[in-house]
Amino acid sequence: MKKTLAIIAATAVLAAATLIPCLSSGIMASAATANTITITQSTSDTASHTYSAYQIFTGELQDDGSLENVQWTTDFNDLAGYIAENSTTYSTIGSDFSSSMTAAIAAAALENYNDNSDEIQEFATAVAAYIESKTISATATGTGTGDVEISGITSDGYYFIQDTTDNMTEGAYTRYILVNMDADTGLEVDVKSGLPTVEKKVKENTKTVEYDTEGLGTETIVGEDYNDVADYSIGDSIEFELIGSLPENFFDYDTYYYQFIDTMCKGLTLDIAGGSSTSLDTGDFTIYVGDTTNGRGTTVINTNCYTVTDNSGSGFIITFGDLTDIEDTNGDDITLNADSLIYVIYTAYLNEDAVIGLDGNENEVYLIYSNNPNSGGKDDHGQTPEDKNIVFTYELDTTKIDVNTQEGLEGAEFKLYYEESSTKYYVQVDSSNKVTDWTTDETDASVLTSGTDGLFKVIGLDDGTYYLEETKAPTGYNLLSEAVKVMISATTKNNQQWTTTVDAALTNLSVTVADNEPGTASASTGIVEITVVNKSGSTIPETGGIGTTIFYVVGSVLVAGAGVLLITKKRAKSAQ
């Protein structure tokens, strides 16, 4: 006869072995407790479960593992007839049962089924339906997290165990379990987790990212420079990545519903092909299949395998109606397994509503997924916890002051730029001084003009090194001879271990001028403040200012006068 399921742990011992084909994830006897079935769940499943055990057959478990004197229990004495009567529903096994079948013959019929076969799965489904139709009470139940004990099992026999948890939304139902047990010895059953996970990462463009030593945080899995925290300028294109895993028991599902619910904050806008007036489309995303060993890979899922819809104007929803039936861009089938990972890649940008400094610009994702393999995966759905990341941006406040009086100077004009590969990128701002874009054409750069208090602002900058180039000095003052170097430094969480506390994501903000002169900064407000001094032109400066003009005018008059005097003297000498 058939022994246990192929997926049952090889460490099962004879006293606890299932000698009638069964459904379970593993059977152990070493920690078993008499008169108790212990369900050991995956540590990743922290939901509270209720398990109900129903005894179908009674009997005497022999030393060789066989069950003798097999009898129906009172509640299940017409189970065989029920299956036969519903042979249309249970077409695979319906003809193997009849209303007059004895328990011994029914048990023998079960012995002819292969472990974990379609037949044994259909039998378990029929038992569950029979229990519901007859409103049968459980022989014993157990509720809890982690190891759940079903105590009060007083007789040997064949048991059907069902996860009867109400409204399971944060976990997943356990597959039906069929076991043969010795009540005096007890039984321990290990079950596989039915829980997928999801992570959301943002690509950091300047800082070095540290990686976890294990799990989805490794560089191989998440990819280079992906982190939970990043900072950018307003208008910058930012790449985001969603990584969804699959449950250990993925193969237990006939179909598998899988849905990403992604939410963007007010300060982030999705990059949509054709502009913001265009509706979301599958073409705005690239979805890869990877695995827990090699990471993302190059296999791209065909866009006809999923739909994309708007998430109430603040994100998107990507829905796979059945993740067991997908194909690549060439139309070839993709076979997934428990080690597979689903990657969603897209871009967004910080907009004019971006929060400066804390509280940052948070965004999150969670999964909706099939969580009941017993129903084929069609109807019951669970939800993962949200996973978040955060994007910061900062403000530069510059005050133009007199070197002596320290008073603000009105009318100074500057252009702000950064350099990359010897190319200057000049900032463009809107009427509120918020960054809109960058240009390599200096003539298209925004002119930043100091007000009556000497202040001008640039709102929405990444951390990094910038240069303020004065293009016009205040009246009566010298034009700066070289650009002012400004370095904004933000200390952010860069080891992929950020939780959800914003002040743990951005811990410090500072600014220096000309390499060593500190300004003032606040991580809370995200504002860095510096001053730029101007000297008066009355000291005949090297360039610029009214003092230079007066010097040139007076000098010209003196030179002209000397020339006239020299000519007069020469004429007078000639006349002599």
C-alpha cells in the first residue's frame, strides 16, 4: 500500500505514521503529547488559528502501523453514500464509493490512492462539504498561534483536521489534513506556511547602501542601491521596486489571486507615459519574475497577464487574476514555485507638494492574495502588512549680507548649479522658488534674486554639492569673483532596516560653505541656511562696483590733461 505523502517529513516514526494516504505538510512524533494532535505552524504565520479534528474511522492501531477493526464513527457512517450521491461533483472518486460501503472497504479504497493525489485531495474536499452539510461537531478543537494543540483525542483512528478560523485576513488557511494516529502516543503535524510577503524599495542615487546578510534585504535580491530611504530633488525621476514572494505551499493552489496595492503620498506623482493627463496603463510598469537565489533576472511577464487600475488617485493597483497561469513577452508559459519572486519596477517624482524635511514623503504597498488552498484559491483572500519607504528633500535659504554691517542686501542675483562629469546643471524654479527642473543651458537657468532682507530660497533639493554663481551684485557692491560652494549633507538610514519612524530615517542635516564654514540646518524643517557676504565698492575693488567706474573716469581725465600739457610744452619749445 501507499505510505505517507511525498511531502511528509522523513523523520516520522512508525507509531505516528499515516498508513492511509493523507494530506498534511509533515508528521513528527518526537515532541508528541498523548491524546493530543499538535499543529506546528511556520514562524512567519503569526495569525491565530483554530483547528477542528473530526474522527472518520475508529480502529486499533497495530505495531506495524496498520489499523484493524476499522469502523465508521456515528457522524460519518453515510460519508461513502454522500460521495456516491454527489459523483458529479466528485467525479474523480465518486464511482469508488457507495451508500452500502463498509468502513473497511472504504478504507481499502483510500489505500489505492496515491499520496497527495487528485483523488485524496478530492476526498478531503468531500469530507469538508459533508461536515458542513450535516453540521457535524468536531471531535476536538484547538486555537492559538505558533504550536496549536488539539487535546482530548481519546481513541485511535483516522482523523480529518480542518482550519476553521473565522475571517482569516492576516494569514492563510492550512491545507486539509488527514492523519491516522495512536491516541496514547499523540501526533505532531508540521504545516507549511501559506503566506507571501512584499517589500517596497526606493533607489538611492548618491549614498552607499548597506545590505542585510540574509532574507530579501540582500543586494542580490533587491538590487544595487535599493533602500528603504532616499533623498532627491523635486522633479527628479525616482525608481521604485516592489518585491512579492510566494507561499511555501504555492503548489497547493489551483489558482492564485495576487494583487499589489500601492499608495503614493501627496508629494509623489507616478510617471505616466504620455503625461499626467493620460490614464495608467500596463506599459507604465515592468514586471519581472526572479527567485530567492538569483534575484530579479530578465524574464518579463506579458502585460496581458495583469491589469492596472488607479488607487483612488494616490497610487495604483496591479492585479493578477491567476498567478499560476502567466507567460512571458514571447508568449511562453512561466512556471512559478515557492522560491519565485515577482518584481514590479516603476518611476515617480517628487512634485510641488513634497514635504521638506520631516515628515518626509512616505509611500507603501501591501498584497492581497489567495489564502485558502482548500477552495482552490478563488474566493478567500488574505492581506499582508504594509511595507513602507520614504523620500526626503531639502530647502536652501541664502541671505546676502554686507560684510561690515551684516545687514541683508537687496537685489543680488544668483544662479545655482551642480556639476556632473564637467557639465553644469542649472536649477529652474517656479514662482514659489520650488525646483521644477535642471538645464545645461545657462541662459535658461532661473535667476535667484535677494529680497529686501537679502534672502532668496531654493526649495526641493537633494543633498549634495552645489554652487551659487553671482551674476549681479547689489548697487554699490562688488560682484563675487567666483562661485560659492555649498555642501548639503543629510544622514539617512541606509542599511535597509528602517521601520516606520520618520526621525529614524533622517537623523541629521548640515551645511557647509566653501568647504569649512558651517551654516545652520534642521532635519525637522529640512531647511539649511547660509550667508554670502558682499564688500562695498568704495575701496576700488578689483572688479565690479561704482568705485571702479569713478576710478576709471578720474584716471582718464588726468591722463587727458597730462597729454594736453605735454603738447603745449612741446609747441612752446619749438617756437623758441
